Amino acid sequence: MAGFRVPGVPVGGLRVVPHPAVMLILQFGAGPCAMEDGAGRRLRGSVVAGPGFGCGGGVRAWGGHVECVQVRLSPLVAGTVLGVGPADLAGSLVPLDELWGREASRISEQLAQIPSWEGRFAFTDTLLARRLEARSPVDPAVVWAWNRIVVGRGLVRVDRLAAELGWSRKRLWSRFSSHIGMPPKNAAKLVRFDHAVHRLLAGEGAAQVAADGGYCDQSHLHRDVRAFTGTTPATVLGEPFLKVDDRAWPSGVTVMNWRGRNG
């Protein structure tokens, strides 16, 4: 989890870059803030988005004097914590009050009254832990498959995953999609993209990133970045949502699980 205080968003808004996690944004600042979902809707207040939200580059964030706590939830725990599975979010943006009712407004009010970021993190940590303990966990086989994809940085074959589980490809596709919100092949592509784009951001050459990342060639990497972000690798590296990652989500810290907490 990370805390953000943004004085103002540039003209045109901030492009949201897809990430292999469920995004929970708890807004509490006094300034107006909205997020455009890519379909022409602008949603205000606290929101939730499924894994890969922002694909195609059409999602933008807007506002001034924004204050929020953002949590990246692993799809393995997101359904338990939120009360709605990633499959129900289907990569879309949902107002938190549609999921939690009036509790969403009370949470924003409580966060606004807490004077420090550490206090806000502790409050959010307790809130999520309470919700996590109240529900059933994800199918262990799906947990195993997801972890294999993440640890392998997306360089896994779906048929091999199915064979190791003793499942058919159809069964793996169905069970995985119902828990994670996307088929295993799509999840692998998203994880692979995420690693590749952050290596590019760190200054590594596109040719080497493409070769190490399992892309056929540099053009393949270029097409993948455009499919996920709607722009070229050279342009997307200037996007604030990516450039802030090293500070908001330091490398070496587990951010795919909500217990990895950063300020």
C-alpha cells in the first residue's frame, strides 16, 4: 500500500498503466478527483479496479489536491477482502460504495481525520485484515498456478501448468478465470508486460528486454506495450504512474499482497 498527495494533475489527466493486481483507491482529500474508465464515465471517490485495468491506454485520472491510500491487492486475496471477485470486476472500474455501501464514505471520513500516513496505513491494514479473516480462501490449485505465473514473470506455458495440475486446459482456463478474472494466458501476458516495461523504465535496452522477456523480437515487445498502454514504449516511460513506482512500490518489496506496506 502507498499514500499519495497530488497537488494537481496535468492537463489531459494521468494515464493509468495496467498492473497485475486489483487496485483499491481510498480517497479522502478535499479536492475534486475523478477517474475515467475508458468508456466515457468519470467516477468520483473511492474505487476498485480489476487486474489489467487501463489496457488500451484509455483510462485517465483527473483532479487537484488529491489525497488517497492506494492498495495493490493480489487477485488471490482481493475477492476475500472486497467481497467481490476479480472475475466480477472484469478489468473494469467500480465505485467502492457499490461494494461496501455507506462504509465506503465512513472510511474516507476516518482517513481524513488521521493526521499521519503511518496512522492511515495502520487503519487500512486493520480494515483489510478484518475483512480477509471473515471469508474463505481461493482454490489452492489456482493459488499455485497464479504464483507460478508471477514467479516465472509470465514465461510459463498454460498447457504445462495444466499438466502439472493434472487438469485439462479447459478446466484450468475455467477455474483460473473464475478466481483471477482473466484466463491464465492473459494473466501471463500481463505479468510479462509489467516486468518488461519496468525494465525499460530502469534504462535497459529494448532488444535485451525483449529477448529476456520471451518476446519474439523487439517489434513484438513494441506491439505488446501498445496493446496494454495505447502508446509506444518511448512515450509510456514518461508516464507518471510508472515513474513513481520505484518510490511508491520499492523493488524488492512484495506489493502483490496487501501485507506489503509502503509510504
